[in-house]
Amino acid sequence: MEKIEELVYKVWEGRWRVIPYVVLPDWLKDNGYRLHGHRPLMPSFRACFKSVFRIHTESGNIWTHVLGFA
């Protein structure tokens, strides 16, 4: 149980924070109803892949597609 709590803490307290809608570049402003919780721009594929395990506005979309594929 401690390992699970440690994992959740690491995921929750990652290196980057979600950003509000107004900070997003214009090409990412596709939904004006989601005002907070966006993932910032990722500098590399590795950083982008690691963000899959974080909570942000795309989390539900990513995981429903992954589970549906599996």
C-alpha cells in the first residue's frame, strides 16, 4: 500500500503544473469551456509520454482510447 501511495504522490506532484486556457498558444485553444487543467507544451517525446500518467484535460481521452484498444 505504501508503494501505491508513493506512486500516486509522484504522479500528482510531477515536475510540471497544468496551465490555464489563457496561457495556451492559439493553436491549442480548441475548447473555450475547459478553462484550467491543460498540459503545457512538452519539449520532447519522452516528456509527452510521461505526461500520459498525469492528470490533465486529456487524461480521460487518452485512457479511454488505451483501454478500448487493449
